Amino acid sequence: MSTITAAIGIGWVVSPVITLIINKIESHIEKKNFKNSETGKYLKEMQTSLQEIHVIMARVEKQRIENDKELQLVRGIKDAIYEAEDVVNEFEYNLLDGVKSVEQPKLDAAASVFSFTQVASSAYDKFREKTKEISEKLDWPILGDGNFKEKVKEVSESLVRARDSAKILFNPLKINPSANIQSSKHENELDTGSQTGDEIIGRIEKRDELIELLFKRNNETPTIIQIVGQGGIGKTTLARLVYNDPRVLTEPGGQGFFELNMWLSVSENFDGIKLTKEMLQYVSPEFSQSVTSFDLLQKELKEKLASKRILLVLDNVWYVKDVNKKSSFEQKWLQFLAPLKKTKPGSKIIVTTREGVVDTTLESFGSLQVIPLGGLNDDDSWSLLKSKAFGSKNQNNRDNLEPIGKELVKNLKGFPLAIRVVGTELRGESDTEEWKRILNDNALDKSDIRDVLLRSYTHLPDYLQPCFAYCSLFPKGYYLKPDRLVHMWIAQGFVHPREKKSSEEIGKSYFNELIDRSFIQIIKRPYKGNKKHYEMHDLMSDLACQVSKGECYIFKEGDTLDNFDSVRHLSVTSWELHRLLNIVNFDKLRTLLISDNGGEHVADEIFNKMKRIRVLHIGCNLRKLPNIGECKLLQYFFYRNCEAPDTFSKLHLLTVLFIRKNRNSIENTIKLPQSICSMSRLEFIDTSESIQMDIGGHDVHLSNLWRGGSAIFHVQKKEGWELGHLRDFNNIKGILEIKGLENVASREEAIEARLGSKEHVTELRLNWEFRESSVVKSNIEYNEILEALKPHPNLERLNIQNCPGDKFPSWLESNWLSRITYIKIEGENSGFKMLPGLGQLPLLKYLGIYSMTSVSRIGDEFYDNGTYPSLENLEIGLMDNLEEWSSPRGVGSFPKLKTVVLGQCRDLFCSQFLKWNPSTS
């Protein structure tokens, strides 16, 4: 194992990165106005050197390198390659910056000529003429400071030295530089099988044994069952098989034996506060996640769990071996579990833990039973290998492979994870010699599963290796977010664009292939409605850290402050970041992930140093957004704050922007600067539904950039603020709030907004704000405007505030809004004399009506031949003239009504209502 470790310990392969740099340089120097420049000449020299280096490195990275001098050579070559990528990206940045500096706003779209998107030929011709003119007049000042040409020249010379160093590696490694490179199997050629990760083979007896223990009656609360086995043996799979078994929910004696099922991933670093919050997500999702007091969290949990029979799975528990720390560790565990003491008899806790770390820490909490777990038997192992190797294809006509396969699984010793990765490597392979080659591989004939996984990594296609290694930046048990991770890969140059497919589509295919190869696994989150989430097995996480050693690092509390010279990708908490200020070479960093552990401030001086950063993910709740204007090569940016920095306009290479709400702030509206729509490289802006994007006055281009979320729009009587400006914003998701509707000129302007096409809007807020200067229209005009604001039938919540007019729209008094659950109407300026008839809405649970002072009675029109079948809460208030509630037609009105609030209504009206609804509180 040591030789393989040495070989890949130098970091992930850079061959895919070299390919991308070569392609970018080619796209630059083929423009005729660059070919004759000195800068173009140096770029051409860089390209030539990189092509030679690529031929060598494609082979070097597959070799086992043990010699320290050779390792140093490889590291030096990689440094030169990264410098080349930096200077090419800086070239692109300075070109875009130069075009903007000569005030050519109409040509900004064409400034993306060096991206892989096409621009209109006429716009490109104008852009080319302009850049040529600038180049000739100013001798390339648009390429930044006057030293830029020298910088390109230095990098070109550095690559020549790197090429010579690469040639030195030929003889000791016996590499033939003229041999053809066999490209890795492309992602589209892999016959991917099921990517659900749900196939489970074997473990039936163990599953039934465990379920029997779960239903065993006893008076102790709770009983603890420990599943013990080696890493990768299938402990988590067995626990999940039991957890999701229908019998756990319905037996014995009827539905709901366990009143609450919870699953927690614990991992090596025990965090009582984090785990308590996760348990509260199951029982009290509305409880504030901003609470950090362990005592308050525990008190809330104790109240919610009292007198409930629960099933709790604690997956991947590690125990402290250090005798000096054991007492403190046990105390933390017992404090964390204390609320479970009040649960009903019959409650159970399933714990999965590795062999060799079995501990009696939990024995003092409740009765403890241990279930040892070994490997799959030979028959089940062969069945699993077949399912991965042959997929859904006919598995029967493989007689020539079966003897080899059965010998192969014996070498894998029943480890399901190892069988999966080797089986996927054999996908579609019918050549017996290839099966024999893998059978005879020394790495498969060892007792340590980590050797098998390491071997499988070295056999991954080149394009997948850096993507997998990059995942080492996320801690064990972390739920990977595919949409974000893919764009991190793109920003680092790991994803190769191709015709007819976007980089995002290709990146997602990489992610899916890692799933299919079992390097990433799919798991469902029960308290999130069984939605899929993605994570790496602990052993895979260890492997990722191993193969990315020296380039990627997660800095944790208690880590020593050394060996940071080569780190290019860093993950750190906001509290620990300050310790690294004078240690880490931030100028080298290409990734910085800052996770949240309560800190709210990140020093500007850090960002002033990060000249090469591509990915910046600030996950902590920021009080103030730092100045990132110097991060010129930034392509991916994630932050939590409702501020929008003015420096956005300087980030010419920014491709994706993720904005989330600061959890500790009540502010939830963000207004992006107008300049953001002129950022030629920006592909999309992603906001959550908890943030309202103020889209008023923005160029319609924002509708193409913004991936959707909640939105607020304030109608004004000036260009860009008309209601019709909403027409193309069909990607709004969640809340749409429209203010200033008194400024809508006509029914036609309201129709132009096309609210009916916004199918992802679940809550609509319509607001009129009358002032003394407001132009007053007739009731007929107001009625027509409200009628034209017809929403999509997917709407779930509606709030109409200060609506004028005297007639409710037809879309409200019908079954058009069949999914609506919440309606609130405030009619301070209205002339409505009757309440709307909403009795037929099948899902309406809340109805609030306020300030309709023209209404004097409620009659049959309110029911509209319906009974309000789902209404639970009714609020009527500030209606001084309401005097009469006539009897409802028929019987059975308000069958589910629980609570009524009648505020500032006449006594006679209240008594009449209670007469017809005596059971209402």
C-alpha cells in the first residue's frame, strides 16, 4: 500500500486542468488581433510547453513514485501548471475590465467572447474592432498593470523549465513519450445502472433479529442495541433496512408502535448542540435554529419527547480511547441523552459503531445489547457483484465469468462497499482476461478494505479523480449539495465543456457517475419528507483526504499550524479562520470554505490576500459583507447576508452567485446593484425562498440570470418599474409581494404582468398604498385591475391589502384556487358591501377579513353553496358596521372550525355567530 500512497499523495491528477488551459489559450491566440502581439507570442509558447507537459503528466500520474526527488519534480511541475492557469484567467479578467473601462456598455455581452458561448456576429465584429483599437493605441494597458506582459513571459519560461523537469521523469519511470494516450472512458459511455443506491442483498436474518429486539417489551427506558463491525461492512445499511421496514411502523398490534423515529449521523467529532438541534427538527421543526444554548435546547427536547415511545438511530458513533478524556466524554454523552429518560417504556436506541471501538459508555444509560456484524456470505457477495457488474442486463449467460467472480469476492471478504466499487469497475466487461487481471491484483488480496478502495480510485477516469478528491473539503456526515458542488468543480477547471452540453450538465453527469461507482451514496432524510440527500461513506471520506493530501485541508479545532505551504483548497470554521491569518499562504488559495459555528465577522485583510481564489463559500451568518473586490479570479460565491456589495461589478469572471438569509437577522429583502446585469460571465443567481429579491427597476436580463426564489416588486410610475416588467419573471418561487398597485395605470398593464404563468409562486401578496398624491380611479377600473391579477392555480396563500373597488374577482369566488389554504383580505380603502363567497374551496384552513367597513351583514353569499369543509381558523375584525350574521343555509357549515377571533365587531353579531356555532372556541 505504501507505494500507491506515495504516488497519489502528491495530489490529484492535473491532466484535465492542462487540457482546459490549452483550449482557453487556443481560443485567445486564434483571434488575429492577438496573434501579432508580444502577449500572444508568449501565450503561444505557453501552449506549446503545456502540450508537451500534458503528454508526460498523463502517464506520470499513473505511476508509483516513491523517490522524494521525483515527488518534488512533480510538485514543481504542478505549481507551474497552476501558475499558467492563473495567468490565463487574469488575461481574461483584464481584457473584460479594459473593455468596461472605455465605456462600451452595449458591447458587454460580446465581451464574453472568451467564454464558450456564442455571441451575435455583428456584436462580435464591433467588439473585435474595439479591442484591436485599444490594443494598438494603448499597447495593451487593458491587460492590467504594465508588468502583465512580463508576468506572461515569466510563466512561459517557468513552463519550459517544468517541461524539462517532466522529461527527467521519463528514464526512471520508463515512460515512452511518443506512445499514444489512451483516453479514459468518457462519462457518456458508462452503462450506468440504478443510481438509487437502494439495492440491498443479504442481511435478512440480521434484519429480522434486530426487528424482534425492537418490539421486545421491557420496563427500562430506553434499551440500547449496538451494531458492531468493521468500517464498510454494512452497519449503516442494516440499520437503515430496519429503520425503513414497514413492520417498524405498524407492528405489533396496530399502527404507530413507535410514535417517533429519528436518525442522527454522529461521526468522529461529537457535537451535542448540533445533534440536539437535529432531534428537534423531527419533533419541533419550528423551533429556532439560532438558539445555541445547550440547556435551552435540551429543555425543549425533553418537553417534546415526554411520554413518547421513540426509535432513535445513532449512526457511526466513535468512542474516546484516551483514558484521560474518557470521563469527560461519558459525561457529554449522558447529558446529551438525558431527555430520552422521560420517553415511554419500549423506546429503543440503535447505535452503529466500528469494531475495535466498542465501549460501555452507554451502558450506564440503559440496558445494552451488542449485535456483531460480519461480511456477506459468498453467495450474497456474488449476487451483489453481479448486480453491479451486469446491471439490469441478463446475468445468466455469464457462465465463463462466474468461477472468476466467485474467487474475486472471496478476496473482498464480504465487504459490501468493496464489492460495489469493484463490481462497477467491471461494468459491461465480458473479457475473462480482464476479470482475471483484476482477480490477480495484489491490492485485492489484502485484509484492509482501504487498499481495495485506493485501487479503485486509481482506476477512476481522469476526469472523475479531481472531482472526488475535492470532496475531501467536506467533513464526514456532510450532506453534499450537487448544484453547489458541480459549480465548484467547474470553477476549478475539472469539468470539460463540450458541444451541445453545458458545463453544468456535464458536471452533473460526473456527480451521477460517482454515485453509480459508490464513491458517493444516496440516503433519504426522513424528517425532510424522505427527500434524497448525498454523502460519502466514512471510508470514502478518508480516501478523499488521502489522495488530496497536501492540496486540500480541513482545519479543525486543535490542529497544529504547520504544513500549509502547498494547500490550495481550505475548509475552516469562522472561529478558527483568524488563527490562520499569518500561517496560510492565502495568495495560493483557490478554494476557501468557511463553515458556520457562531462567528459573524471575517476580516477584510484575508480577502485582500486572495488573488487566486476561484471558490469562496462563506457559510457563517455575516453582520457585514467583506470587501471582495480584490478576488479578481473569483467564479463561485456563496454568502449569508441581505447586503449586496458594490464590488460585484469588479468580479468580471464571476459565474455563479448563491445568496442566503442571515439566520440571525430579520432582514430578508435584497436589492442587487444594477451593474450585475452587465456581468458578461454571470450565468445565474440562486436565492432561497427565505429571501425576497427586490426586482424592481432591473434589466429584464435579471429574469434569465435569477434561478428563482421569493421576490418583491414595488410598482412605480417610471421606466423599468411598471407592473408589466414582471412579465418574464416566471422563475419566482415561494413568495411574490407586489406593492404600489395604486400606480398601475390600467387593466392592460396588469394583464401584461402575466401572474397566471408564475406556477412556482405559492404565496401572493397584493398591496395598495394610497397617499394624498395618489390618483383615484373609479371602482370599475379597480375591479378590472384586480380581475386581471389572476394567479396560477398552484397558489397556496393569498394576502390582499387595502384593495379598492367594490367587486371581488371571479377567480377568487370559484374553484380556481383549489390548492389555497390561507386567505387574508384587508379592505381599508374598499367599497365592498359583501364578503367573498369562499365556502367551496376544499383546502382553505385560515380565513381573515379585516377593515371592510361597508359590510353590514353576512348572508348566504358568504357560503356560496359550500360549507368551508377544511376551515379551522376564522378571523373577522375592525368591521364596526357589521351587525348581522344570518343563519347558514343547510347544516354542517364549518365542520372543522377550531378557533374564531372576532375583534371590534358589534355584540349582536358575535352572539348570532355563536348561536350557529356553539362548539367554537
